[in-house]
Amino acid sequence: MAEKWIAPSILSADFARLGEEVEAVVAAGADLVHFDVMDNHYVPNLTIGPLVCAALSKHLRGAGIDVPLDVHLMVKPVDRLIPEFAAAGASFVSIHPEATEHLDRSLQLIRSEGCRAGLVLNPASPLTWLDHVLDKVDLVLLMSVNPGFAGQSFIASTLEKIAAARRIIDASGRDIRLEVDGGIKVDNIGRIAKAGADTFVAGSAIFASSDYRATIDAMRREIAGAAK
């Protein structure tokens, strides 16, 4: 099983202090920084674009911080923004199959731009999307809430989907991370890890806490306990 990564979602950060907030969660032990991009079209919310990603990437480099930016594109159409986020410093770029007319081509585009490619599946999106593109993905992101807003509750049926996705990935023999996003907290992250996830996106659970390190440490203890 891959090393377990915790990816705080800046959707729940204080945007007036975004650079400081990201520095703080990285210092507290974050492995990735999750970057939610919404267009008020594919999802009913509007957030941030490549200019913010580029500014954050520059800020982190200036502070001597090397942390991957995990960009989740909730936009449609998606292809035009892929090169822009690659140029802005994204390490991972993940897309929804419903947001592109040609999924295989879009995944190839992400890799051709030098990023690792992710496929995002909404709660009602079937795992069969993986049947013909597994060789083009480096990450599978399962949404455990309907995308669009922070602070939603984890959809319990996602646990079975995580386990099924883990079986598909393991059977492929490929180096593919299995990420879960939505409603992840200290009290359920252990069950999510036990189901087979190795990368955990948490927004409000971390940024709304008074001590980022204590929260991330508590999450790691729950993940470690699930492996026993």
C-alpha cells in the first residue's frame, strides 16, 4: 500500500491570508495542498483560477517550501484550463469524465503538460469509467460528497466504492493513488483508510480547527490504527 498522504483543501482556508494558511498546514505535516477550482457551471459555485495557483506556487517557492499542488478541476469544458494550471505550478491535475467530450485525450493532455493525471468520480459516477483509461491515470479521486461546497457530510456508501476501486487498482498492478474528498474528519478517516484510500482531502476539519498540527496528527493516528 502506498504511503498515506493528507491533503488540506484550501477551499476552507482564510483567503485573505492564503499564503500564510498554506505555510501553516505544510508546517503542520500536510503532504499535498488540494486546490479546488469551480466554475459555477459544472458545479454551482465559483472559486479560483490559474492566477491564484501561480501566485501561491510563487509564494511557496519564495518561502523555500516544496509541496505538490493537487488541482481538482470542477469546470466544463476543461481542456483549455489544463495547460494554464500546469504552467501555474500544478503537480496533479484531476478532471471529471463528464466535463470533457474526449476523456482519453484530456488525460493525455495533462500528462503531456508535465503533470500527473487524476480522474474524479462523483458519488453517482460509476467505476466503469476506469475500464478504458486506467493506463492514463496516476490518481483516482472519489468524491464522498457532491462537489461544489465545503462542509458537507460524508456519504457513507462511498466506503464500498473505495473498496471496489482499491481492488481495481491493485489488480492493475499500476502505481495509482486512491484519493477521497468530502466530509473527511478525525472520527471517520480511519474507516476511509481501512476501505483502501491512501490520500485524504480534508478542508474544514483542518482549517476550522484551532491547531492544524494536532488535527493532522490525530488523523495520522486514526489512519495508522486502521492498518492494524
